[in-house]
Amino acid sequence: MDISTIVGIVIGFVLMIWGIGLGSIGNFIDKQSAIIVIGGTMAALIASYPFSILKQIPKHFKIMLDEKRFDPVTCIETLVEYADIARKNGLLALEDKANELTDPFFRFAVQSMMDFSDGDKLKAVLTEQLENLAERHEYSIGIYERGSSLSPAFGMIGTLIGLINMLKSLNLSDGGASTLGESMSIALITTFYGVVVANLIFGSIAKKLSRRNDEECRYKQIILEGVLAIQSGETPKFLREKLYALIEEKKKQPMSQTQAVQNEQVRGERKKKAA
């Protein structure tokens, strides 16, 4: 289990409390400000996304905490084993092996290898599956990226509400200036809440889910390349070297470059389909 996000968030709150000072922590607690920031952000997210997507939020947290969902090394060794079976007994010998697989994409890829004799068609089908997967993941990650942008906005709304109420009730002739500093500090608390929620919570979750998406796409790209190689009759030794080289190449690439390569592959497949 990967609890680094939870640990980081907890450490962030602990350091802020230490910086504020336990004796002054009460100055930063305001129920109305919390309701404006948290409630407003949640309301805007509900208005922005269908419930079919929002109900998957608990699943997102499970994915975020699951560190070893995708093991590329085990995947490569499985593909090498299948390559050896295919060379000895033919592709149809992998039918029973495909039914044993628990990963839906891996099972579909192996079964499709037997259904499609044309390697280009097989690649197009699997690439489309990867494209749809990436789109779904980006949509889910967008919830938290959206929350990260909404929280400071509602913090500013809360600040404006506080300032308006403060100015409306301000009466300098009756000593109202003595409470000006206190009223101003309360108005600014919502901005503080918004920035903290955006950067420490929503931003951290979005980054971790993006990392998980990159891991899954890399894993399934290995499956795609391996299945295509098995269908074309490549030797198990060559397949192992090719797929391990793919892992090393992906590790050397920045995440943005990796995604760019995947997007370029998708665009290439779309052009082929259009042609």
C-alpha cells in the first residue's frame, strides 16, 4: 500500500499547525469559512460532473493507495512464456492461457491475437482500447484538477463576503475601528482555506492519480507490443530483450514526453483508419 500521499498531507497540516502555534490555532478556525470553501467546491464539482463519475471517487482513493497494481516484469515474463508456447504449438494453444488471465485488457489482447490474423488490425483495436482508457483516466483526474482550481476561487468568494459584511457593519463613530483587524482576519481565513485545500489535498491527489495512469498505460503498452510480437512470430529471447528495453526507455523519458509519444501513436492510428 502506497500511503505517501496521506503521509504528505498529514505532514503538511502538522507543519502548518507548528508554524501557526498551538496557542494561535483558534485564530484560524472558522466554521462559516470552511463551509464556503469546502461546500462551495463540492457543489461546483457536483454541478460539473455526472453522478456516474462522482460515485467512482472512492475507487479513485483505492487506486491511489494501491502501489503494485501493475508489475511490468511479471507481465513481460508471462508474454515470453506465451511466445514460447505459440512457437511450439501455435497461437490457438494460448486460448486456455487467455482464460486464466485476470487483467481484462491482457485477456482481451491475447484473445484478439487469435481472432485477428492481420497485425495492423490487431494493433488498431488494442490502440483504441488504450486511447479510451487514457480518456477515462484523464476525465477522472480532471475532477481533482478542477477542485484544485475551484478551492482558491471559493476562498476569494468567502473573503469578499467577509469584507462586504465588515464594511456594511463598520461604524467608526461608535468605535467600530477597534474591531477592524479582527474582522479583516476572519475575512482572509477563507482564502487561506482555499489555498490549503487546493494545493495540499486536491493537487496531491491529482498528481498521484496521474502517476497511476502513467503506470497503467506503460503496463498495457507492454502488453500491446508483446502481443503484436507474438503474433508476428518473434522468438522469446528477442521478445524479452525488446520489452525490457521498452521499460528502460520509458523510465528515461519524462512523463510528459512519454504521454506525447503515446499521443503520437494514437494520431498515427487515427490517420490510418481515416485512410
